[in-house]
Amino acid sequence: MKVKIFLFTSLCSMFLILYACGLEDPDNESSADEEAALVVAQQADTSTLDPQKQGKMPDMNILINMFDTLVGIDNNNNLTPSLALEWESINDTTWEFQLREDVVFHNGEEFNAETVKYSIDRLLDPETQSPIVELNNVDSVEIVDDYTVQIHTDGPDPILPNKLTLFGGVIVPKQYIEENGEEHFAENPIGTGPFKFVSWQKDSAVNMEANDDYWDGEPDIKELIFRTIPDESNLASALQTGEIDIATNLSPDLVTQIEGESEIEIMAEEGIRTFFISLDTTDPDSPLAKKEVRQALNYAVDVDLLIDSVLGGHANRVATILPEQNFGHDPSIQPYESDKDKAKELLAEAGYEDGISIELEASNLDSDIVQVLASQLSEVGVDVTINLMDAQTFISNIQAEKAAPMYFQGNTGWTLDGMSNFQSYVKSDRRYNRWENEKADELVDIIEQTIEPEERQEAFSEAQELLKEEAPFLYLYQIENLYGIREGVNWEPNSIGVLKMYNASK
């Protein structure tokens, strides 16, 4: 605390003694509080503050600071105790969880086994209309005692604890929701997390304050603010002027713009979000119904050049849709090589020696990437018409099964198990699948229903060999998460990309 003292009267000398005895200056106390605030910016706001009615990472980035999950995960991608102290598989369809006994919600409501049962039941209730699908195989939650629960599934689930580390594992307050209603909870959330909700100004900011009674110890940061800054130039300016402390999900262009500034550190963390182009193989009259055409597309693109030219080198090529960090990844399966002659040969073999014309949809945020891909594909006779649209319309098209034969997509397997990458895309009865293959369906069943890790890995490896051979996707890369952090801010990012700020300091 800095204090200005003018020693020209005895009265001032008295003030000096009083300050030395610990009297505080209220103006300086205010400054200290401001210094303790941490401002984090991302380009998208949350859609709701009800953690069970959202399924997007920008939403979870905010909510994970107010809510705890049943199981935790550290920055080394290891499962750790959180609201559950320990867990074990009782049999093929039952997992048992021992709970903490020293946890209360921000309003003083007690956390216990009844709370866990309520939270999972609410998530699975059709009336909740939750987009979170990871726990769809849960059959029931049984209260063994006040601090022990058993989760029963309709078949073996080898990674149920993983599914309780983020979206599927958030615990909500039973009494508070029942007394105040769903809408009130969505606007005034109460969790057990390290920060408590203060206010939400839509498309602007969510303000939180430290939970001094947090079960794992109060956070160093006393005030946490999540700002929404969609425009990249405004994001850069806010970081440069010190208006924000951490800028997240930076583009390579923005990194180039601000790197080298003495008060800003650029941090790159290898992420698990993989990017690919989904190919609709289900129309028998489409060129994409032929494996040779799909293989040709993979040979036609130069992903390494794309990474260097558009992404500033901040990505790594993948062989399929699995990132290297997730269980099931097989490093022996190598990506397609860039070979335009091979691509032309395969197109001719499929009966398209004169090339093909096809549509490609993408969010307008990914314009630079898809234009480079279209240019590369044109070199082998693939004429691509690009349809760009806002992100919400693009996602709606995919969900309504109205997307073009090709669309550019990213996927985060946040459970750190390849099942998360496969679950919506590979098996023929899943929501985003556009490829039917009986062998792939059999392998996914083994992956999802076998407890033994070695058997699961064998099935994963075989599935990835099949994915490469059949090429139902155009495989691209897994991207690095890029952050701009002001000098004096201490925070360690993670490969999942979730913005947990409990251990941050300033």
C-alpha cells in the first residue's frame, strides 16, 4: 500500500505513526481490490447460466468457475478427486462414488448423495431438453447413504468417470431450483465452485466474486470477470491497453499482431480439438458415395502447407479424427500424404477423370481455411462451391441434417477418450453420422461396452485403420490453443481448452 506523507507539521508525524500501526486508507483498499480482479475475454458469450441446458465450450468456460463436477481432471490430463473423493467399478454396469462431506452451495445448501441423484436425473429428464448426451446410457442413480451413490448404466461403460469431469458431471442445487424455478436458476446460478455469481450483462460480461468458503480453499483472485469481445481487433486492443488480462482462442493472425510486445506473453498449448470435413456418403448418386473419390480428396490437400500458411504453424496434422492425447489414438496410423497425381488417378478410377463439382459449407469464421482447401482441391479437378454463413445457422443446418455434402467441422473429445470423438460421428445410428459401415458399428460397440483397456485399444486401432481406408472424412489437424496473457498474471492452460481460473493469480 502506497501512502503519500508530507512531513512539515507535527500533525503529519502523528499520521505517520498511525499508518505504521496499520490504519488503512480506503482509497488504497479500493485500488487493491481492482488489482485483485481478473478479466478474461472470449469471443462468444454464454447462451444460458444453467449448466445442464448448454453444450458449448464458451458456456462451460464461464460455468466451470461457479460449478464443480463430480470428478476433476488436472493439467496433465489425469482424473482427480473433486466432489467425489474416490470411485470404483462394482460390476459391468455399476460405478460407486464416495462423496465429500464438507461441501455447501453458495447459498448454504448442503451437497450430498441426494444432490448428485437430483443433478443426474435432471440432466436426463426429457423436460430439461439438455443437449448433453454423454450420460444417455445411465439407467438410474441409487443413494447408498448420505455420501455414497451408485450410478447404474444400461450396459458396460468403461469411461463413466471421464464423462463426469465436465458437461456431464456438473452438480446443481436441488432445493434452490425447486423453490425458485428453472428460469430463475438460469439467470441467478448457484453452484459449489470457487467463484460466486454476481451479475450477467448479455453479450457483454459475467461478473463473479471469490467464494471465501470454497471447500478447496479460497481463490487468490477476488473478482473474476468474463468479457465477451467478438471482434478480433477490439480483442487485441483490449489486451494491449490492459483492459483485459487474458485473451483466449486467439487466431494466428492476431498472435502475429501482438507478439513481441513486452507486457504480453503468448501461450500455445497443444489442444485436443480436431478439425475435419464431413463427407456425405449416403447419397448413392453423389461422387462421395465412392471410396476412391473420398480417398482422392484426402490425397489432394496439402495439410502441412495449410497449417503453415493459414494457421501460422499452430496445429498438428492428424491421421483420423482422434487427437494424440486421447485414449485410443494409434500413432502407427499415419496421415494421408499430399499426392495430387494419386488424387487424379483415384478420381479417374472412380469414373470422374474430368473432375467433380461439389458444395462445401462452413462458418464464416473459417473462411480463410476453407478457401485454401477449395483452391487445393481445384488443382486435381474438384470444383468446390463454398457456402459461408454465421455460426448459429451453420450449426442449425448440421443438426437439421440440411448441411451440404461437405462441411468443415471441429470436435473436442473432452473426456480424453476416443469414444467422445467417435460417439456422434462414426456409428451409423448417431446424430452426425453420414457413413454406414457394419464393421465400424461393431467396433464402436466394443469401444463403448468393453471395460478392458487392451481390448478397447485393439478396437480403436482397427477402427482408425478402417476410417483411413474408407475415408468418410477429409482429415485435417488438431489445433493449438492460443492465449494472450498480460505480464504479472499467472495461469496455466490445459489441452482441453476449458478456462478454469481457480488457480490463477495476479
